[in-house]
Amino acid sequence: MLDPRRHYASLRQVALLPLLLFLPAVIAFFADPDVAWGEYLGVFFHLSILFLVSRLDAAPWAKAAGYGWVVLDVLAGILMINAVEYDTAWAVRLGGHVLAGVWIVASSLVSRSWPVRVVGVVTGVWLGGYSFAGTLLAEEVLRPAGIMILAWFALLAIFHRDEPAHAPAPAPA
């Protein structure tokens, strides 16, 4: 079946997939924040991040935060699609954004590319930090983080390279 040790797509492709899925949602949310199809696209966008979390270097706890982000934001999207009270879904989404910030910062700090490090840290802090101040700030304050995460995905696609495959260790004699 599928070999878990094999990469079926390049890191560039894995970084471009969420960029392509999230770009229309970001544009839609700026033009019409109540657009219904944006939540559907958002669910697929978050699912595509699973591939990126698995591929970027990060400590296991940081990867767990990335996976947690995906779980909570997919849940929030499905809650919104099913007309669950907005405040409930929004609180779940903000909880996921804390985990997103942890993963984005942690995986960015170990990048060899300084643009990825800088944009990643600012994006992660903005995204996660908003969750703690979101009751005091308008939702529009979160919008620049959406643009910044698009830039971060693009920088990952440009600057990150797949690590060369390691030769398997010889079997003991």
C-alpha cells in the first residue's frame, strides 16, 4: 500500500497546496466575511496542512500542536457549516489558533531560511496571540495573520528543500 517512509510529493508541493486552498478563502473573507462556501474550503485547507506538519522539522510536541490545530479548526469549520452557535465555533477556532501559533513558531525557528523564520514567528505570534485578546479586539485585527500565513506558505515553497534521503543502515552481520 503506501509506504510511510516515502514522500509522495515534494515539500514545495506540500507547502503550495494549503496556499492555493486558503487564498480564495482569504479573499472571500475580506470581500464578504459571511460567505458560506469559505468554511468548506477552510476545512480542506486545514486538512492539507496535515501533510505540511508531517514534513516540516519541529519537535514532537510542536508537531502535536500542529495536528491539534488541524483537528480544532476542522471541527470549527464543521460547526459553522452546521449552523452551531457562532460564539461556540469561534471559541473552538481561537483555541486551535493557539496551537497553530505554537507549531508555526516552533517549526519556523528551526528553519535554515531567515525569511521563513521571521515571517513564521510574526505569523505564529499574531495568530496565537489574537486568541488571548480576541474578546477585546475586532475580528478584523486577525485578518493580517491570514495574509501572513499565505506569505509563510509561499516562503516555505521557495526556500525549504527536501532533505536528501538517508541510505538505510547496513544490517548487522
